[in-house]
Amino acid sequence: MSTAPIAQQAYRASVLHFHADPAFFEDAYRWYADGLLIVAGGVIVAAGDYASLAASLADDTAVIDYRGKIICPGFIDTHIHFPQTDMIASPAPGLLPWLDTYTFPTERQFDDPQHGAAVAEFFLDQLMRSGTTTAMVYCTVHKASVDAFFGASQARGLRMVAGKVLMDRHCPDFLADTAEGGVRDSEELIRRWHGRGRSHYAITPRFAPTSSPAQLALAGELARAYPDTYIQTHVAENCDECNWVSSLFPAARSYLDVYDQAGLVRERAMFGHCIWLDDDDFSRLAASGAAAAVCPTSNLFLGSGLFDFERADARGVLLSLASDVGAGTAFCMLQTMNEAYKVARMKGSYLSALRMFYLATLGAARAMRLEGRIGNFAAGVDADFIVLDPAATPLLARRTGGCEKIEELLFALAMLGDDRAIAATYAGGRLQWQRA
Ligand code: GUN
Ligand code: ZN
């Protein structure tokens, strides 16, 4: 892809973005029914009404006409496994058998760098067609899998967070690293990739059962030495897993406390699932500035449990939505919203469509401490945006044609939409995907 600077461009459509969380603020978003998004040099110049902004355009600015469609910030998926792309939709009765039967053999293949490079390209194509412009990505235990991933994401100019899985016990020998070796490899990868272009490194202990206390402690030291790196791991996903963690770490107050004692609960730490946490854990997450990645399609698929949005909100936890592919059953964040909505209903709470679009854009950017870089259309933010088609299918066209309120329109997109509703995806101001 060319890296030559791009001139000013403008996009005419309905424009939606957020500046606050609609669960807590009435004035949380901007909606311009006949809107204009102006982009130059890969960043946002302005977003507003076409009528008030059109006059400010330079004479030679190309205006791309997406009228009838909705432009919003690119979706952010805060927990996904790129090496599990080829094993999505693999059946197993719960998390632990699923890991043994499908995940570990699949991840073994990433000792081959060429395999990693090929899967990374397919995975990124899949993100682009799904409207996801930034993700927090688990690679495998192999260093080469991280090189393959960032090599591919940087070539496309994408903002991505990724890291090598740390795993030194309770896994097949062919996937085990060592406490020291795994952390040494992670540091080498931080030096190679973190802060280079739009790449960010995440220190990635798979989960507490597969890291020895020594490995978790070394990961915590690494996180202290590189405070602007990310941390990502799984916590309190499944009951059998939680019981296992209690028996492995009898001195810890809770599963989250295992990570806390190792120094892994801090800003820029993203904890996947958070289903079986108690109120003290949620309070600790909130106080530390760490965030939760809520993975509804995965949690329903594996039968792990139902995330409690109301309890997390009561404690002020930073929340985001995530696919968790390959346990998640869809790449598209519209489908993730669909199941998040139903999970909330099953717990007796309610997620509005505006809240779900916030969580998949600015909410995630805030959880990742990337507000100002991604997540909305404030001036100077990276030009990562998508074009949603409310008439992508006959049924969507019929349903959205009768919508009078923005909430109803977005809700119909979240319930009925999938990657067919993503008409185009732009990242860094460049067209990355266009539906045929
Ligand atoms: N817990 C540990 N590893 C994994 C994984 O790969 N996927 C999910 N969903 N949970 C995990
Ligand atoms: Zn996961």
C-alpha cells in the first residue's frame, strides 16, 4: 500500500459519534442527518452538518457521496485471538475441553512463520470487512506469530495492540515457554514493535492456570518497567476454570487478586470476560483504571455465563465489547452488540443501542487510554471510520425505512446487521475495504 500523504477528502452521509457515555450523560453524542466528515493527512479535520461545513472545503477537495448511509468511528474489538481464526465454530462442552481439543493443536501451527503470515492477512481482511479498525489481539506463544501479525497490520497502516502469549505450565510441551524465556521474548518484542507506527505491545499471560507464579511475577515486573505497554489476559470466565484457579492459588483472595498480587492490575490492562467477579473485584478494577472486555458471543457459545453490566456500572468499571474469536462466533461488532443486548436482558438490565455503539467506539478507546487517538471524530483523531448501510439487506431496508428515532435505527442495525452492513472501512484515512 502507498504511504504517500493523502490530500483533504470529505465524506457526505449521516454522521454519528460520541463524546460521553450515553448510560450516564444525556448529551453524549452528535448526529448530523446530512453530515460531512473532513479528513486530511490521515486524521479528522472536522465532523458536522454538510450545510455548515461544505463552504470550508478547498476547491479541489473530493467529496465522496455516501448519502443514505451512516458514518461512525471504526469499531474497536478489545479481545480477539488471531491464531484462532481457522477454528472458529469448533464444538466442545465448555472452555477447558475446547482449549485442549481445538485451541492448543491449532496454535501449534504458528511455529511456522509462513502460516502465521497467511493467517494474519486473512484475519485482517476479516476485521476490515467487519468494520473493526482497532483490536487487542492475542498471538500464540511463538515470537514469530507477533512478527507476522504486526508485519501485516503495519503494512495496512492499522492501529493494533498485540502480544505473545505467556504460558509455562498446564499446556502441551509443544506450546510451553519458560518463566524467564517467555518474558525475555516479550521484552524483545516490546523493543521491536511497541510505539512503532501504530503498533502497541500487550504483555499477554494467557490466564492464571497456564502461568506459574514466577512467570506472573516476571510479567508484572515487565509491566512496571514498560508502563505504557498494555496487559491482556482472561479472568473469571468459566466456573471450572475459577475452581482450578482457587486450588492453584489458595492464598489469593480472588482470581483477579492473583493478577493483582503480580502487579498486573493497572491502567491499560484489559481483562477478558469478568463474569464470575465479585463486587470487591469490580471495585478494584475501577480503582486501578483497568478495564473489562465483555465477550457475549463467546460466553454464550461456551456456556461460560452472563456478564453483569449493571453491577459493573454501579462500580464504575471501564467497559468495552469484544468478539473473543475463535470462542466468539462472529467477527462483526454488530453481532457482538446483538448478543450483549440479550445477555443484559437475561441479567435484568438494559443496554440501549446508543450505549452499545459507544462501547464499541469511544468507550473502548477510553478503556484503552486511546481517547484523542481513536474512537470518535474530534479534530486530530486518526481517521478510522466506517460506512454503515441501513439498507444492506431487504429486511434491514424494510425495518430501518420505518425508523423515526436514531435509537431505533441503531438498534435495528445491531439486531439485524452483520458484515453485510459494512459498506466501507477506512483506517488512517485510507480505504481498507469496500463492499462489492
Ligand atoms: N482462557 C484461556 N485461553 C483462552 C482462549 O484462548 N479463549 C478463551 N475464550 N478463554 C481462554
Ligand atoms: Zn480469549
